[in-house]
Amino acid sequence: MLRKDSGSISVKSKWTKTKWLLSDHVLRRFVPETKLFTRSSLNEMTDRYKMVYFKPTNGTGGSGIARILRTSPRKFRVKKDARTFEVSSASALFDQLQKIAGGRSYLLQKGIYLQACRGLPFDLRMTMQKTGGGNWVPSVMFVKLGKPNKVVTNYHQGGKLALVEQTLQRSGYTSTQIDHYKRQLKMLGIQTARRFDRHSVRFKELGLDVALDRNGRLWILEVNTRPNFNALKSLADKSLYRTIVRYGKMYGRTK
């Protein structure tokens, strides 16, 4: 579960990291309900929520994720990658998801209806990095804009990166609201870093994927302990990439 890299460690298990977040009295209200995939948890989650995400416990880059939509009391539509199929019972849904899982561990997470910018759904990334002195710094934040028909917003799944202020302005938020969200993102990043430090001081970087829902509420979708840096090169503004590289040098991630 822990992977040593340049003196730092990485935790792949989304379930482990979710439990850490839920153990924090500040963070737990920002975490969508998440359960390990079983027949009973599937019935419970699809009864409670119209949209549920089906995620591999150890997946990366948005791969292997499916979206479940309850279209009527007994019917469900599942979308994974380019494939969409419908089933007419909870039992049939479980059987189909078991095939997708292929024996691997999966999670079920309450679906969050993402805010959109000019028709493109987006979520926010808050990156935390450690200085040479071992102090956490909220280094960069940016937006991941998804394709309209994609299940996830990830860059490796066809998404694009954008700047936070620009995106929120285009989505109709005021400067005061944008400043509020930026402060909240930094608070979530710092609180998450402190919580992860309780499990190991060898974490050097964290990437929080944070959803902004259509009601204006923030949700921590997951935390990456080895976030992707290279996608930032795609931005016309190279300052974010230079910042993340500068901090990365302090703990050996970048040269």
C-alpha cells in the first residue's frame, strides 16, 4: 500500500484515504458518502442517491470508473468509458458491476452534480507540497474541465486544465465568492495535510480533487498522494508548473 519514492510515500487505496478523511471532525462533512462495493451497499446507495459512482479502490487517472444513474425505481443506466448500458433490476446491476470489477476491490460514492463552465463540467485541484523544512504549503490550484459526455474530468480522459479565477468568473461567480472558495480550498488542503501527517510524516505532496456542486458546496472526491504534474504544461500560463516544480525539487520529485 505504501510506495517509497524519493524519500516520500504514496497510498493507492482510496478506501484507506477516505477513512482518514472521515476520521477528521472538520473534513468529514466535505466527504460524499462512500462505501465498499457489496450487494447490500449497492442496494443502499442506489436507493439513497439517484447518481452513484463506481470506482476501483486502487485506480489512477480516472480509469475504470463507472457512473450509475437510477432512471426509475427498478431501472439503472450505467456509463463506463464510451459504453452505456441499462439494466432492469438491482440484481442485474450488481451482476454487471461484478463483471466490470473482475474480482478487484471497488468503492461506491455518492454522485455529485458538478458545476459547469460554458457547458463543461469541472472540478478543482488543490495541490499541497512540503518545503525543505517539512512544512506544508498550498502550492497551486487549478480546474479540470471535463468533456460533456465523459464520466470523469481527468486530463488523461480527455479533460483540459484551466485557471480557477477565470473558470469561476465564466460560471457566474463574483470576486467575493471566488475568494471565499479559494480560502476554503486552502483550508481543506491544510487540514487534509495535517490529517495525513498523523499517519506518516513522509508524505511530501497531496492533490485534492474537490467538486463544486450546483448548489455551491465543496466536496472532497479523493486525495492523490502522487499527483500528476506534467498536465500543468498544457496551460498557457506556465507559472503554476514552475511553482509545482520548484517545490518538487525540495523533496526530490523534480530536477
